[in-house]
Amino acid sequence: MNMAAFKKLVSAAALTGLLAGLLLTAAQQIQVVPLILEAEMHEQAGETASRTGQTNAAVAHEPGAWQPERGWERNLFAAGANVVVAVGFALLLGAAVALRGAKLDWRTGVLWGLGGYAVFFVAPSLGLPPELPGAAAVGLVPRQLWWAAASALTAAGLACIVFPGRRAIKILGVVLVIVPHLVGAPQANVHGGTAPAELAQAFIVATTIVNAVFWLVLGGLFGFFHRRLED
């Protein structure tokens, strides 16, 4: 890749990430954040009940890690994080397109975005569904490792299946997609959480829809800007 092509990729990713990240933030405010706030209320109620029940022991109140306050501060940090993540995903998308030597417009960009949705959200979510605050879960590192493995194997598998190649390569692709789920994601020894099951299910549905919109828009915008900067 020459310097001009690299600059075009970075410029397209930056523009795409800014718009897609802001759109993701707006969609989360409508569909996802109200569910998170409700779950936090259940979590706080559960913690209060737990502390109240400890009548025979002193309860130590250690200061927790800093986090932004609810309202504009939390929204601002969420928007910034979403833009950074969106730019990163757009760069990954651009790198994949460059490796394939593909020509993009907004239509083909949407297809690439659909692939990103399958790789980075659908496949990992089959083993580790989106979780509300207060949900029972295993440690962060095992989940991150499984998530990364599931995404990488799904990406490799889809490439084998979608792109032209021999039948054996396509069969290998199917195997790669299935392997993480045969191994299984790390699961907590206890189930449930402080939030009601109906709220947890609504969160999964809302997150699935919001991420689908995000990835389709991300792919379409990247294809659009990539084409415009090429002209």
C-alpha cells in the first residue's frame, strides 16, 4: 500500500468512525441506556439489602474506582469511547478491504459491514450474550480471550466460505466458525443476577439491534467515503 492509499484509508476511517460513533451513541441513548439505568437500580437495591442483612459484622465501605457521573458527563465519555471504537473498527475494515484489493461503494460497504457484525458481535454473543450490570459472570480475562478467539476464527472462517476457493477451503471455513462454540465460552458457576430476566432479555434484543444498525452504517459510510476520496 502506497502512502496516498494509506492516507485515503485513514481519512475514510476517521470520517466514518466519527459519524458512526455518534450514531451509535444516539441509538444507545434511546434503546440501551434506559435498560442499563434500570439494571443499576436493581443492582444498588440488591447491594443495599445485602449490607442491611449483615447485622453481625461491620461493613467496610471502600472507595470504588472512579467513573463518570450520570447525565452529560457519562454521555460525553460514552460518545468519545464510541467514536474511538468506531474508528478502530473502520480501520480494521479498511485493512481487510485493502488486503483483498476490493473496490468499494456504499452498497458493497454495507456487505462488508454485515461481515463485521457477524464477526465482532453475532459470533461472540452466541457464547457470551450482552450482560447488564449485576449479572453473574466469570473473570474478565477468560471472557476476553474467548471473545478474541471467537472473532478471529469467525473472520477466518467467513473469508474461507465467502471468497472464491476450493471446496475443501470452504469446509475448513465452516469448521473454523463452529470450533469456538464447540469449545464453549467460559460460564459463571452461578446464574442469574440482580436484574429481572425480562430486563436482561430486553437488553440482549436492544443491543443486537443497535449493533446491527451500527455495523451496517459503518460499512456503508466507509464504502461511501472510500469511493469519494478515490474520485
